[in-house]
Amino acid sequence: MLKRFKKKYERAGVLKEFRKKAYFVKPSVDSRLKRSRSRRRAQRANEERNS
């Protein structure tokens, strides 16, 4: 039963949302972080394709 609750909790993104709202992030910093995450994701995908 706990396993089922844990999966629903993760899928709903409750913890992720809580961490995101724990402190304020300036919009400029937020967009900078989003761009860097996107670049890293693209780089990893590119590395996987080339391997």
C-alpha cells in the first residue's frame, strides 16, 4: 500500500512543486536555469545518439 502511495505521490509532482515553492527565484535566474538545463538535456541526447 505504501508503494502505491509513493508512486502516486511522485507522479503527481507534489514534492517537486514543494521544493520549487520553498523559496523565491527571480524570473531572470529562473530563465537562465531553464536554458542551461535545456542545453544539458540536448547535449546528453546528442551524446546518446552518437554512442
